[in-house]
Amino acid sequence: MELIPLRAAVFDLDGTLIDTEPRNRVMWALLFDAHGVPYDDDLITSFAGRRGLEVLQELEHRFPGPTAEELLKEALSYGKRPDMPADVPVPGAVDLIRALATAGVPLAVVTSGRRGYAEGLLEGLGVRDLLDLVVTAGDVVNGKPHPEGYLAAARDLGVPPEEAIGFEDAPAGVAAVKAAGMTCVGVTTSQPVEALAEADHLVADLKELDVAPGPALRVRGR
């Protein structure tokens, strides 16, 4: 086991704190199907961790007619269907946030989701009041893998990036954390281990992490 001192913790949301990836994958697949646009599993997987609007702007040429903003609105509407996969907390997520908050560690979320979506998920998890800051897609110019969101979180928390730990489940997010200069814990909830190879530490879920005096993070993963 390794102990990592930290002065702040910054979490991705989808796939890191709450397992929304099954729902998101179905949502994107329904969008492609509705417009008769071919896709494969690799394309859907590449969306993970990125802002939906940016992805759709890159793919807009495949969808004759609607704008990227209209496509995003349509995709999000599919996410509200009652037959979609349920969102469930990543094991250990709530306990880890509570333990970090109890230890006095400043906490933030940096997500590629929009404000209302992110706030709703965090309220549902029961941890919103423990977070000092939530950085959403609309708060930055550049989405992941650009480090802007993580750098903004460190700045507003008043902690140098190199003294913070970022938690991510997608390659774009891991790249953003590392580019910001933070230590990265990769959570393999939605991606294979090799996809997160650039992370400093890998865990299957957040139950593999404990908060130790210091404060420090005890990592029992790989």
C-alpha cells in the first residue's frame, strides 16, 4: 500500500463517482440509430470523459441537417427514458468523499457535463454540500483532455496542482489531470486498465482507497 499526501482532491463525475456510462452509451447509440448514422463500439467509447457538444461538433458532418446543439439536446432527451440503465454510485465514492471532507481536504468536481445535470447527480449522491467547487462544461473554454478545468479547480481551491489528486475513469480525463500537474488515480469502472495506463495509480473502484492521517490517501490498487 502507498500513502500519498494531498491538500485537495478533484473528482470527475460520470464513471468516477456515479456509474452513468451504461446509460450514456445507450443514449449515444439511440442518437446514431435515429439518424441512420453508422457507428461502432470504439466510437461510442471515445466519447467518455469529453464534452458532448465538442464530440458532436466533430461529427456534425455525419448528421445532415441538425446542428451539434440540436443533436445534443436530442441525445439528452433519450437519457430521460424510463427504460434506460439506472445510474448507481461507484462503490466507495460516497464514503471516500465523506472521509476526505471530515479530514478537512478541499474537494471539487470537474465534469464534462452541464451544470444542471451535474448538480442533480451530486444532490442524488448526497455529497453536494461537501464539495467546495463544481466545474462544469460551461465554466471552461476547453474541455478534457485540456487541463483547463483541473487548473481552474486548483486555483479556486487555493492549492497548487502538484499538491492535489485527480480521480478519473476515462483517457481524456487522465490526460487532463496529468497535464494539470496533478497526481492521477485512474478508476477502471468504464475502461480497461490499458486505456488508463498514464494514471499514476489504478483502482477498480473507490473502495480501494482510504484516508489516512496527514491527510494522505492510502491506495490499495495497482
